[in-house]
Amino acid sequence: MSGLKKGLTSYGDAGFSLFLRKAFIKAMGYSDDALERPIVGITNTYSDYNPCHGNVPDLIESAKRGVLLAGGLPMVFPTISIHESFAHPTSMFLRNLMAMDTEEMIRAQPMDAVMVIGGCDKTLPAQIMGAASAGLPMIVVPTGPMVVGHHKGEVLGACTDCRRLWGQHRAGAIDAAEIEIISGRLAPSVGTCMVMGTASTMACMIEALGLSLPMAATAPAVHAERRRIAEASGRQAVALAIHGGPGPCDIMTPAAVRNALVVLQAIGGSTNGIIHLTAMAGRVGVPVDLAALDALGRTVPVLVDLKPSGAHYMEHLHHAGGVPALLRELAPLLDMTCRTVGGATLAEVAAGAETVPDQTVIRPRADPLKTSGAIAVLFGNLAPRGAVIKQSAASSALLQHEGRAVVFDSTADMAARIDRDDLDVMPDDVLVLRNAGPIGAPGMPEAGYLPIPLKLARAGIKDMVRLSDARMSGTAFGTIVLHVTPEAAIGGPLALVRSGDRIRLDVAARRIDLLVEQTELAVRSAAWKPAPRERPSASRGYAKLFETSVLQADQGCDFDFLLNETPGDDQ
């Protein structure tokens, strides 16, 4: 079945169901000719709470134009909208809800292909998770990065410079009046963060996966080219609808997922990208192996010179040739035969990349920004199932370090004590935050970027080794170990650490270890009881579903009942 005949509402009479559907949709003024065209669903994730999606109405109009020009019928439908700064308790907590919403709306309504439009951190992963499970042909249209800001002759970018300048404000170097002025200049337009944070990371990985058209990851949100990409995506969506694919399973192959991991390493990407790609790929039955990711990190250099690992911003990457130019440079490390949703192979996309003389944003493999990849995976007695560190944004002097643990039992405990003058902390210590994982927080907040204790910040200390079962914004920098798995809230080894214990970080050896005898750890484990929760356990609704179903970070923090199904269009 196709078009309006798909997924008929059950009235016990299919003919009546179709008749009634046509009768009601004609109330919107549609002609019979329009209703006989291939239907392309277009998600609407606009919200007054979501400045990252501020250009979505324009993109929808452009996408509709492309669908109509290609002879299809565009049908816009809403889903929930998630913005990183306006989601309580965390946007990660709501990612799976958006994935379920997207999947069920695709399944419930007649469409032959779907266009998902989104940008802010968890939106694109959620949409792809849902659409992949629904199984319809899909094409992704990112909202695009905002343009850069300026302050006193300095180029600014949200949110790497948000964190840097807020740190200076905490240390007393920037006063209240100036930080208020800065707050109006960090995000000068709609769109996603213009550094290589999670939103930019996901957009680049999605383009490398083949789920969006060339240059879709990097065109600034407010540029006309962003609208033209949406129009072209609308045209291509009609082709997908007519031909019945390729679908998500055809695009998101093991080779394509590996390509995305290579790009993640080469762009200095966000550690969040690992969790999201794991969840996305899990919806089509493709595992993401942390050891394999780490192996790529040893061979794939960082080539993209963007903050927080480098110096530039997303619009500079776009003008340097975008992801296609990066694919051309990475070609020997990629499977260039992989198909894309636009019909071309990666090799053909790379061959069409613009050559920009003298650009310095995409470095040649012979002269990389970093000789190894952005992310290293650590194992050890503190992280039996793995932890990650964004080594490209860390202090090289701290990548091999041993120090005394200073433990915070929760984000509330950290907030209460981190700036106290009587906090027993030294620059060589290791700050430990626990009970901030998927279940413990709940929602695995971006709390892994523990602030430097105020008395140390005032003394000029800018980085310390920090360790947690939380996440960190991709815009952040520092020597920070994240996603410690299993998390403390379910009795993982992090729950056994005590202030004063010694912890050793050895990134070269890919180890994170608690230097306490195994016999002592066994005693602590036997006596362990879950810490009091900051919030009481949920008794109802989505929060209850989350607590009882969410998986650990190494499994993408998806819900256990959403993984490993055979995707397909059962409408």
C-alpha cells in the first residue's frame, strides 16, 4: 500500500476507512490530484523554547517546495521539540521520548517517505532512532549551525566560549556587567552551536553515514544555502518515496557506521556522539564496539581544526568544503562504496567536493591537528565496561596522571561543596562525581564538566583530571573521563571510591584504575547500599518508564524494549 491507503484507521471496513480519510483531508482544500501523489511526511520540531530550531518554519517551506517540484505531496506533522538548555532534568532524559514520538507518528500516519528536520543535540539522534525503527525511507535535514559572535575584537562561539568566559567570571576576571553583555553576543543567530559540540558532531556523522545530502551538516542556519539544501532534500524524498528506498537498513550498514566513527575521531567530535550512534545503529541491529572505536582512535588523526579541539568554527568548515572535502582527505580510511540517501556513493560525494586553496580548517593527513583521534576508550577496575575521554580537548600533561580522589556523591553535593574555601582539594587531585549516570541522576546530565574548585580557579588552575558516570557537552574542554560504566547508582565500581583513595589515569595504556587492593574493594562492595537519590524514584508516567527501561552508556542509553527489533514498515 502507498499514499493515503497506508495504515488505514480500523473501522472494520477498509473501503469506508479510506472514504472517511479522504473526506476529512479534503476539508483542508486538497484536490484528488494532490491526494494521489506520493506522500512525504515532514516533521515540525519548531518551538518557542528552541532557538536551535528557530529556522525550522523556513526549512519546512523550502522542503515542501522541493516535494511539490518533484511531484509529491508534502504533509507536515508535529513532534515534540527538545532544546539542551530548556529541558528538565536533562535533554538526554527526553531523547528516547522524542524517538518514540517520532516513530509512532510515522507509523500512525500515511506517508511513503519522511523528512526529519532538527538540530539541537538530542533531536537528530532521537529522530533517526524513531525513523529507523519505523523503517520508512528517510532523509535528514539538520537546522544548521549559528554564525559566530564577536566581543572586543574576539570571535566567540557557543558554547565552548560560554564555558571559558563563565570560568573567567567565576574566577573574578570578568565582572557581572561584562558577562551580561557577553551573554548577548555568544549566540548571535538561530541555529545550533557553531563549535564541534554534539549538534555539529551528529550532523557531520549523519552526513558521513549517508543519511543527508552533501553539505547538509555545515551550511549555516541563516544562509540561503541551508534553504536550498532543504529544497533539494524535498526533491530527493519524493524519489525515495517512488522507489521505496533505500531505507534506513540499506544506508546504516556496519561499514557506514564504521565510517561515522572514523569521522567522529577526525572531527574532534563530542563524546556524546558515541552514545547517540550506538543508539541509532542499535535500531537497525548494528552494534558499536567501544574497543573498535578506540582502535580507530589510534589510527585516525584529528584533521578538523575546530573548537574545542582547535581554533575555528562550523561556518569556516563549511567554506573549506564541508564534510565532502573531509571525506576526500579520509578516503583511504573509509569504505567509499557505501551508498547515500542522495543516490551517490561516498566516493562520488568526495569526488564532487570543492577544493579551497589555502584553507586551514581541514588539515591534510600528512599534517594533522592531532596525530591520534579525538576520543580514547578506557578500561580498568573503575570502568569494567568502559569509559571515554576526549583526549583532543585534554591537557597533554594530565593524560598520564595519578592523584588523590575528591569525591562528590551527587550533582547537589558537588554544587554545595565545590566552591567552599574549606574543601580539601589540591591541583593534583582527581575530582570524582558519581550517581550522575542514566539511572542515578536520572537522565545522565552533562555534569561531567566539573568546575574547577573556586579557590583553585582563583589561583589560576585551568584544568584537573575529572571523572564521572555523567556526560559532558561536546563544546567543553579539559581532561575529563566520562560515561564510567556501569554507573555508581547500580553498584558500579565508582560507587566504591572514597575521598583520599589514589586514582591512576593512563590514556596511552587506555586505563583508569582505583589503586585500592581487591580485598578492600570486596569489603566495600559487600557493604555498599545505594546512595539517597536527589529525586525520589518515579511512580508513574515517562519517568517511571525511563527508570525501569534505560540501558547503560555502552548500550546507547536506549530503552531495552526498543533494541534489536527487525525494522520494517508495518503500516
